Amino acid sequence: MSHSPMLASLSRHKLTVGLLVLQVAFTCAIVCNVASIVGHRLAQMNLASGVSENELTMIQSISVDESANQLAKHDADLAALRAIPGVTSVAAVDSLPFSGNNWSNGIPLVPDGPSITSATAYSGTPSAMHTLGLRLVAGRAFQPDEYIPLDAPHDSIGLNHVASTIITRALATKLFPGQDPLGKVIYPGEGPVRIVGVVDALLRPTLDESESAGFVTLFPMLPDATDIIYVMRSSPRDRERVLKDAQRVLAALDTNRVLRKPQTFSQMRDDYFRRDRTMISLLLAAALGLLLVTAAGIAGLASFWVQQRQRSIGIRRAVGATRQDILRYFQTENLVIMGGGVMLGIVLAYALNVLLMDHYALQRLPWFYAPMAAGALCLLGQMAVLGPALRASTVPPVVATRG
């Protein structure tokens, strides 16, 4: 079928066609970036934390008495929590994945050298790795004589005196790509720290748009601050009971404390991503509304053109055009308009993505979102024009004889 009549027809409606092309282009650009943002957030929400999520409960204890020996108080608390029926392991930690309490530092590989990346620094009592369910994939755990007090009242100066660290596989790959990290030295503080072990995965307390979600270091430093998190491991069915017993036990041991955020790890994860779920819902609703408006615009314009072209359609039928020819004509015409719109839309999508990266630190738009959005919009256009095209194909040849 020759496309010259089609192009001539479109050229007589430059303004209408141009507006529709712009509508499709803006829809394509917005849908591309919405899909990218939603896809990235969903991927974050499904990241493995690296801990035994369905077995953990935690409670934050804030001591009012700052003059007391915090290490001794923590030991007494841990002993009491360990005695609760159903608790298989308990530990005191300074932070956890999704807790929001992030202490991170740069990781140079030479003294006073440039930082390769930043990593979260976790610390905890010797039972922390077992309690959290971390999986050691290389090296060893910390030895008892390697632990030192965190010395939080003095600006975490303990970090300058640790001799060993355990890092995540993700951080090991970043620092030493293609190499065995065991025995390598890093400089998170003033002195050298040797890598003695590698765990499979552990997420940071807060996640961002970068690739560093799994960049974590573990240090053998005993938390000695007045603000501490107690983590208890038990079977999933015992978690709620263990949490209630823990509150009762800790309150009885020391009335000069405040107990905050008693919850399971699953609840903490759910709370952390609550805003993300709301944002995803709003973005999807906005994108769906934009697609519906675009589809309505395509269908409305096609219906108008069918009404305006009744006589020309009848003439084509009279000279031998079949119903399939008429249907194909309108669908091809729509495909030309949609094609121009999505090509311009892909350019706008990457321009919008650059703007979002500059102002909101979002990730780069993956290449495959552009063809996916283009294909989806072209399919939407074909579906939207199908009804008017079918009505056009039913126009009888006798219409050509009418005035």
C-alpha cells in the first residue's frame, strides 16, 4: 500500500499531529523514568539483608545513668535475655540493617590515601555474628582477645586501635576485584586493619541510589554507649512472646532506662520501606493516568478523523479497497504518529533522567527501559485506534455518492 496519501493527509493536520506527537513523547519520557524508579525501588525492597530476618527480635535500651559501667550493664542484660525460654542467642549491637543509624567511613588502601569507597562500620558483642545469622564465606570470625571497647564517649577512638575486620563480599569485590581479600590491609581509621574474614552479605542501615548498599565492615569493638540495641534470636513462632518477656526482664533489671522500638526484624524492614511503597503507588497511579489520557487522546482523534473522512473512505471502498485495507490504513497512520512520538520521547527520557540525577541523585536510566516503553506505547496506540479503525472499515461504498 502506498503511504503518500497517508503522509499527505497527515501534512494537512500539522498542528493536530504535532500535539499528539508531543503528548506521546512526554508520556514516553515520564513513563520511562517512572518505570526505572519503581524498578529500582522494588529491587531495593527485595534485597537480602544478610541476617536471619524471620528469627530476630530487637529492643533499644537507653540508660539514664551515664556514670555506670556500661559494659558491665550490657553483660548483665545479655545474661538475663539469654535465660528467656526460646532464646537461642542474644547480642548487643550498635546498629542493624534498616535501622537508620548509619556510621560510615572512607576506606583507603594506603595510609592517608584516597578513599576507594565508604562503608558502614558495625560493631557488637562476640555473639553478634551467630545471633544475626551471618554466613562466613572466607576466613574466620573474631577471636575473644581482639575485642576492644568502642569508646563512644571519645569520638569512637576505638576504631583507630582495632587490628582486624570482617567485610562483606560486595565490599571485597569493590576494594580488591579479582583478588583474595584475606590478609589485605585497609585504613578505615588512623592505623592499618587486616581483613580476617568475609561474610556473604549484610546491608547498610540506610540505603541510597548508589551501588554501595552491601558495603559493610564489621569491627571487634564492644559497644559501651548508653544507647544500645539488644538482638534476640528465636524460632519465628516465639518472637512475639520473646519480645514481651525481654521488655519485662530489662525493665526489672534497671528502672533507670528507656526501652524503645520493641519489634521484630520483619516489622523494622516493613517500617523502613513504608514510604517507598507509598511512593511507588503514587508513581504508578500517575503513570497509569497519563497512559489513559494518552490513549483517550489517540482514540478521540482517530474517531474524529473517521467521521471527517467518511466520503473518502467510501470512495476507496468503491474503487476496490477491502475492509482490511481500511483497517490497515488507520493502524499504519497511528503507528507513524506513535513512532515519531516515542523516538522524541526516548530523547526526552534521557534528558529528564540527567536532570533527576543532578538534582535528586537518582540512578542512570537503564537502556532497556526505552525500548520497553516505546513498545508499550505503540501497542497502546494500536489498541486505542482499533475501535475507530474497525468502524471506518464498515463504511459502505455507497457513502461516496452522498453529498
